[in-house]
Amino acid sequence: MGRVTGWPGKQVARRLVILPFVFGLYACASTASRSPEDATAALDRDMLETGLGDIDSIYITEQNIPELTLVGMQQLSTLDPDLSVEGDSDELKLLLKKTVIETETLADGEDATAKQWGKAAAKILREAREKSPKVTAAGNEKIYEAIFTGIVGKLDGFSRYAGTEAAREDKASRDGFGGIGIRISVEDGEVRITAIMHYTPAERIGLKRDDIILKIDGKSVDGLTQQQVVNELRGEVDSRVTLTLLRDGKDEPFDVSVKRAHVVPETVSYRREGDVAYFRVFSFNSETANSLKREINDAKDEIGKKIKGYILDLRNNPGGYVPQSVATANLFLDEGRIVSIHGRHPDSHQYFEATDGDIASGKPIAVLIDGNSASAAEIVAAALQDNGRAVLIGSNSYGKGTVQNIKPLPNDGEIKLTWARFHAPSGYTLHHLGVLPTICTSGQHDSDALLKELRQGDLPTVPMAKRNAAKPDDTEALDALRQSCPARKNEDPIDLELALKLIDQPNLYANAVDLADPPEDAQVDDAAEALLPFVP
């Protein structure tokens, strides 16, 4: 989950809360009289104070900052094996070949603030830079990556550090970039266009898949890596880039001038399956809900009044922006809870309610999920299932039921920190459990046999009562529930086959919806569960 600047589509709220992301303003004194060493020391201090401070402030459980600081600084040995760092609750020691060369003692000990520990760690790092040529040669990015990877490695599998370049790419995936709207591959020295994104300058100017890019702004692309080509293609919105292309069917290369626009990577595709509209959602970025709405309207135009229903394929969807999952679920709901979020930080307690306006006008919806459906994808699936708006087909989902808050760092990198749990509309936590499908296809190979069992009333109901009674820290109970429909990692054609046949038989579809009817008193605002131990 990343920075939130607004909500697409309809406003979703009982209490609409923009998830807080505090982007610090790092005041910098003039560097004219500051030495490079002093500037580096200042950046080290800002990095460590900011990163440790963010963890102390918003991470889902309170952390032992001295321990995290020590673990992070011990990663310096990965850059220079002659270095080591030791410490306890009130000091850090830097050793070179087992000899102490620097000691930083914190007068407040265990009561020292994260800022104080960051300052002490920065002094240790400065000494390491001065005494170790290997650390100096590694450069800032490798040093920060080592330290912060060590720190977040003690948290959970979804918290992570991204350096300057990685953060830039992550931001581009989430929020878009100045570009022309193509995907490329670089193989055997050729830069080939592999896809043209819809509604982009590339599509409008007539670029085609399999066009070969020979030059960018008159400079040959020979020898460039894929990332280098991407960097050349991107630029300021409204700036121009000239491509020299080779196209099958044309004898000579030709030039095309393209004006860059704000491009957000596509996350939704549509195709017609008879009189059913099939949508694949690959992830959730800042345009997913709007893209899906646009594709649904295109499907309505193409299929017309004959449209029987909708299939939302969330298999292999790793998630993304939480606000986009809320907006996506809201497209298909007229009322009801979509999701609630609870953590340690007071601002993490948030509730999201649907607003009137079902874009599908009550038509049947089948949602496909598997063991790779995670995070924001699970929010959508759980919301539509708990509100009786869709039949979920496939296997148990991933079980990534936590929210990550992305905080900027002074090097233009980012630290992503788990700060809250998701709770489905009926109140259960998705973390470690995931979403149980309405009709389980794990180990099944015959969609007609499953429909026959449904018709005869032999398909098992989703164990809603047990699911909602299980506590977030009761991994034994959660694991047992997951085994009722083991997560499947590979896509199986039976999911789509079953979905199409079910939508074609409205009475059976209605019977399937009833298999996942949540307990009447299930919906709760159980913020108290956020205080239970967090099991990564």
C-alpha cells in the first residue's frame, strides 16, 4: 500500500479516512561550506533517525529499538568481514579485527528514543567509513541496503526497504510516470516493442507490437540494457521523444515523434466469453478501479442487454493499493461494509462502507482466486463474498491480511512497514488465513460434477462460524481452516469453466451464493483484536 492522494470513482465512506502518509521535509543547510564527509554523515544520521523513528511510531507492534539498531549495524560485516558491531541496551561498539575502535553510549539506555539510537548508529557508521576502505567503496546505496535489510528482516516478511532506484520503479508502478505507453524487451541486441498500452500516446500515434526501436532521439540503442532503454523513453510529461523504428512490411527505418503523457501501467484486461464479461485484474495501482469501470462499460457496449454476468479473475494478483481495492469492491456494491483496518497507531483504525451504485446492476459475479491472490485482491474477494454479491471459485487465497504504510527516506528510498490488519466485512482477520472460496476446486477436475453436487445440495458450506471465531494469533486454528481448501499456486482451467457454467444457470448461482452466508451477528468493529500478538 502506498501514498494516497485521492480516491477514484465514487466516494466510499461511513468514516472516510485518507490513510496517513507523512512525507517529511528535510531542511538542509547550505552545502557550500560543508565537506563531502560531513554531508555524508548528515545523510547517514537522517536515514537512521528517520527509519528507526518510523518503525517506533507506526509498526503494528512495539519494537525493541536497541535490538533492531544492533542487528542493522551488524550488517556492516557483509561489506567488510573485518568489521563487527556489538552492543546491548545502552551502547554500540564498532570492532575492527576484534579490536574496539568506537563506542557510543546512550545515557538513557533502554529509555533512549529512536532518534537517539539513530544518531548513535550514524556515528558508528561514520567511523566504519573512515576505517574501512571496503565500506567506503561500497557507496551509500549498498550501505543503506545492508543496514535496513537487516533491520526490516527482524520485523515480518512484508516490511522491506527499497533504495533510490528500486523506490523510483515502485512509485512508477503504483502512480505512473512520464512515458509513451509501451512495453519492450531487449534480446539479442534488439529492442522490440512487446505491447502497446491502451489510451496512451503510443496507441494514438500508431506504434505497433513487434516494431523494432533502432534509435531514441537520434542515438543508437545498441548496447543498452532494458532499464537504460526504459530510462531513455521516460521523461517529463508533454516532452517529446523521437523513435527510429523498423517495422515488418516497410523497407526502410522511419522516425516517429511522440509526446509523452502521464502513463499508469495497465492492470485490467477484458475479453468476451460468450455473453459473459471476463476481466483479469493483475494488481492494484492508482488507476485500477477506473480502468475496470472503463472496461466494464466497454463490455456493456459490446455485449449489450444479453450480458449474463461478470467474471473477476484475481488469480496471481499480489495486491497493491488498499484504496483501489475498496473502490473496486464498491463498484459492485450498493451498501455494506467493505473492509476495516486496525493496528497499534491510532490513525490505523479505519472503516470503509459501500455507497449506492452497483455497476453490474445485480447480475451474477464469479470471482476467481488462488493461493497467489493476496492483500488488496483478498479485500475485494472477501467484501463481495461477505456481502452476498459474488461466488468465489478456486482455492484458499494467500493470507496476506496486513496493511503496509510506505514512508519516504532522505535518500529518496522508501521503507514499507506493516502497520495494521485487514478485517473482512463479517469481522474475521484475513492475515494467515486468507479467503476461503465458496466453491473449492483444489484437487477437482470436473466442473460438471461440482455443479451436480451443488444441484443436489451436497457441496459443503464455507465454515463461516469456525472462521469468524478463530483469533488472529491462533495459527493452529487458522491452518486447519486453510486445509479445508488447500491453496493452489497454479491456475487450473476448471475455475473459468465452472464460473461460466454457473453464471449460465441463475438458480444454481443463487444456491452457490448461499454456501457462504456469514453469521448474522458476525459484523463487528473489533479493534480490540489489534492488541492481540501479531504473528508474521
